[in-house]
Amino acid sequence: MTQPQIAAGAAENAVLTKATLRAAELLDVTARILASIIGVSEATVSRMRKQEFLLERGTKPFELAVLFVRLFRSLDAIVGGDETIARAWLKNANTAFDGAPVEKIQTISGLVDVIAYLDSRRALV
């Protein structure tokens, strides 16, 4: 790998890490829950916040973080950027999921299901 490719990869890792943390913050997702969603420890999330750890392309946490950011973007588009509504939707029971979406997204299949649900609703908007 060339120096520019390494630099681009590091920048990509930093951007996704920052986007993941920002999405969690806007959705009021705790470090414990974020850790569960992306498959890292709560301590790792803390290190991410301190910029001591970056998600790395090619790892499962990176891929799950991409999905989490995608979920955020879909939900944000549906609610028109209203964080209060997005937070409420994520935390309240939903008959489509037989529970709160925030509980569902802590598994890979649940995360994918919630994204598919949001994408189907987004198509109607």
C-alpha cells in the first residue's frame, strides 16, 4: 500500500468513527448500547470518544458501524432532522419489531431488519 492509500484509509477510519459517535449522541444511544450494536467493549467506545481508537476498514465493528450510521441517516431523513422524534421512535415499543427498535438493533439481524423497515418507510416519503 502506498503512503496516500494509507492516509486515505486512516481518514476513512476517523470519519466513520466520528460519524458513529455523532449518530449515537444524536439518538441518545449510550456507550453500553453502542458497544453492543457495533460489537466492541464499552471501554473501546470510551477510547473512540477520546480519539485513542479508530474503527478499521475490514473489521466487523467497522461494518456494523456503517450499518448504524445508515440507520441514523434513514431515520433522520424520515423525521426531517427532528432528533426528539428520532430518539422517541428508537426507544418506544414498535409492533413491527415486537419491542423497541433500540433493543432489536443490538443484534446483526435486528440491525439489518430495522434498516430494511426504515428504507421501506423512506420510500413512501
